[in-house]
Amino acid sequence: MPQLLHLDASARRGSLSRRIGAAFAEAWRAEAPHGGYTHRDLAAEPVPPIGEAWTTICDTLLREGIVEPHRYAEAVRTDAERAAWAVLEPLLDELLAADVVLVGSPMYNFGVPAQLKLWIDQVTFPKMNLRPRRFVVASAQGGSYRPGMPRAPFDHQARYLVDFFHGHYAVDDTLVIGAELANATVDPALAERLPQHEESLAAALAEAAEAGRRLAREAVEARGAVEARTGGRG
């Protein structure tokens, strides 16, 4: 059955990105009740930063032309590399097992939270291809960074994730579901934009639920097609 990996990176326990991600996850699990679900809270339990041993594993992968994830362990040879591998292997296994990866990420200082970047660094290796996995970003932004808005060029959060998943994982259809103008709930200067924020959030929650159901159905169908081709051995 299909597998959903759900990551949360917000420092706020009741954040908007968590609410949007939860709406997706709940709908996905209801549509695929027998599927697998893994939730990793990167803010509550941050992963450590990569060290030099991670870089030497990457060097070996490049030098020896190892691009298949199931062969990465062949590049782990020193005690330092084995210690690094012990940290990243379970994270990588969760990623590789997933049909859908749901990333809950607010915008912090025009970018993604440091906790999310730490996870990305741990599980990313040269020349990875993660198709046909689907990536979904549950986003929340304090202002408005839509195309055409004055601050659009400063979006290094949602746009970074879309570009990264495309450029490094070869996944070109990342779905971004986001609420904007969250700061209107606390900043008097944005008070007149509060209705726009509330409309944005309501739309995001509805879209997340619909997308969760749709991607669950697609994942179930895709798994079924693989099993039909392989006689249940896929």
C-alpha cells in the first residue's frame, strides 16, 4: 500500500503550515486507510548537521559512479563515515519508502527553516532521481510573495523547494499549497489585509484536503499497477 512521509518544520506547534499539512495528511489517510504514514517533526526532534564524513561519502559516490540509492552504503568505508551513515540511513529509508512526501514549511527570513535544511542536507546525494514520488509543500508566509507582487523576488522558501526538488531530485510537479499574509493577524500595519489572509487560509485548507484525497487515490492506483505487472512482487 502507498506510503506518506509527512515532515513538519515550523517552530510553532499550532502553525499554519502544520494546519495545512494536517488537512492533507488526514484526507490522505482517510482515502488510503491501509497505507503507511510516517510523521517526523523536525522542529521538536531536529536532525544534526552534516559533517565532513558526509562529504567524503558523496565524493566516493561521484568518483565511482554510484547513483542508485540502494547502493549508497557501498561508499561507506571509514569509521567516521559509518557514524554519519547511522544518522542519515533511517532518514533516507523513510524518504525512499514514500510515494508522497509532504513538507510543512513556513517562510522564515525569506527562506526555509534551518531544521528543514538540515534534513535536506542529510538525505541528498549526487545525481539523485526520486521520480515518480510526489512532493507537496504546505506553506505559510507572513506577507504576499505571489508572482507580480513587490516582494515576489524574495521568495526563497516555496520557490527554493520547488527548484530543489526539480533540480536535485528530478521531480518537476511539486504541489505548493499555501496561506499568505499570516502577519496580518498580529501586525497592525497589515490589519486591513486580514480578510485576504483568512480567505487564503480557508482556500489552502480546502485545497490540501482535496489534494490529499486525490494523491492517495493516485498512489493506490500506481501501486496496484506495479503489482499487476510484477505479479505482486513489486
